[in-house]
Amino acid sequence: MDQMPGLNLGLGALPLMSRARTRSISAENPTGAKGKGGMAVPDPESDEWSISSPARVLGQGWKVRPYVWLRSGETTTLMDVEGSGVIQHIWMTTQREWRGSGRGCVLRFYWDGEESPSVEVPLTDFFAVGHDLFAPVNSLAVVVNPTSALNCYWPMPFRGHARVTITNEWEEDQRLFYQITYTESEVPENAGYFHAQWRRAVTDRSNPDYTILDSVQGQGQYVGTFLAWTQLSDGWFGEGEIKFFIDGDDEFPTICGTGTEDYFLGSYGFPEVYTTAYVGNTLKHPGNDGPPKWSLYRWHILDPIRFEEDLRVTIQALGWWPEPNSRFQPLADDIASVAYWYQTPPHAAFPEFPSLEARYPR
């Protein structure tokens, strides 16, 4: 019986036959259509694919169009397909070093003809790379390999239409190498839609609660957090509680963590970087050329936070006063975040996306 052919993945499912059809979109096959890959030819009349291409002698079928140009100030559609299916893997890279350009490119995903995106995140932050500073990630949902290869394995079902765009707001044109692999298949009735939202703020010492996500309405499950944390004070920063306000919680949450380091499954600080299947502290930037920076991810793959009606997620910026005061110190820190979740439609409108200047610390 062909049950969930696009979603039932893993080693145990590999022997099971299915009527699902695998397709893959790339610069060499921008529509993902069957039998339409590798058809580009070197074109002396094209600014994009000139006769100076490295494939100019070999010609068609020999890596003529391995990337697309992201023109400054323009939006490029990477995927636009009809029908039902599931995105299963995304691979992207722009250049060896982002030098700030990663946050200058914005990914947006639209499901089933919706006008507002369900995913709206800067390129590098979506793949758990904070501050545009490369750090390897070796997890189930996201993999970042040397030197700047971005991979995502979050399953993303759609029932009628899927559209993925990227907007280059950086001052220079960029090359994007990419591949989006998906399956054409039925989607079970109880499958939610994938969402991801980016935010950034500097916390206030008088009330150092940072909002990761709010105004979510409907049924769903929260599946991941990524934080790009910049310390603006000396000392330790990781005492703040993460709180999940679920289904009408008001002043007090249903789920309350015991500290930032605890939520990212560490203890007594982050003495070393680590990257595992479900959790990681991939960047421990000492602050030699600026304030200390951290990149932290936590995937709720085996422990999703389920909600029936609504969800709000916050985390405190909390550290210690210098010795000899053994007291917590509220902090003014610069925090950027990505929240990942699945939910039933329709989703609430996202906050206005920050401008290019507002995405970078001052």
C-alpha cells in the first residue's frame, strides 16, 4: 500500500516501492520537468551564458549552466511547480565567503497560491549560519559543509502549487548554485505546511525578553529554533529561560526552560563548539574584531512542541553581575532568530520584514 510516499523516508523505508516521482530543479533544469536537464548551450549573444563559458568547446550537456545570476535589487524565482508533492532536499551556495551578503539575500516560500510567504528568512540564517560567519553544521535537518554549502532536509509538503524565490538586496550581483529535489506525490490530509520566520532585536535591560515567535494561529507543531546571538556585555549570557505559551497561555507559559545553555542541551556554559543530529553550538566567536558571537540551533524532531490554537515563544537575555555579586543580570544583547514550525492554513501575516540595514548589528 502506497502510504505517504513523499514523507515516509529513512533507512527503513528505502526498500518500499512507491508511485511517487522524483524531480529536481536546478540551473541546469529550471522547471524540473522530465527529460529536460542539461539542455543549455553556450550562447555568444547572452550576457549570462556567453561563448566564454568553460563548456564552450564541449557544448550542450557539459555543465553549460551550473548557476543563475542573482541581480542586485531583483527577485529570482527558483521553483514554480503545479500539483502535489514534497520538497525533500535543498542545496545552495553562492561564494566561498559571504562577507555579509548572506543576510542580503532573502528566501521566500509560498504554498498553494498564498499571497504572503510561509517562509521568509535571510539565506544564511535559514541554514543555521549566524552573522554570515561560516561554521560547519552536521544535523538531521540542516547540513553546512566546507566551505559554504548549505543543505536543508526539512520536508515541505504542498497540495496544489509550490513557489520559491530569492531576492538579492546586496549591492552586488551574485551567482547562486542550487538544487531543489522534490517528489510528485499525494500528501496526507493531516500534513501541515512548513513555516520559518526571521526576527532580530536588541533586548531591553528593563525587560530582556526576546520574542522568537508570536501571533501563530491554528493547529501545528513547533520544530526548531536557530539563534544568532551577539553579546553586548562582558561575561556569561546564557541563563535566560525559553518559554512556550501554548493555547491561550497569558502571563505564564506551559513550558518554561531552565536556561539558554540548557535549552541547547548543554550545561555550565559552552566551553566547546558542538554539532549533533538535534542540537548544536556551532560558532564561538571570541570577539577579537567585535563583540562575542554565537550560533545555536535546537531541532525538535523527536520532541515537537504541539499546539491546538496558538503559540508564542520567547527567550530571556540573562547573565551574571560581575563578582562578588552572585545575582542574575538582565542584558541588552543583539539577537537574531529563525523559528521553524508546521501548521494548518491559513497562517497569520508575518511582521514587516526588516530592511537590509536593519538586518545587521550596528
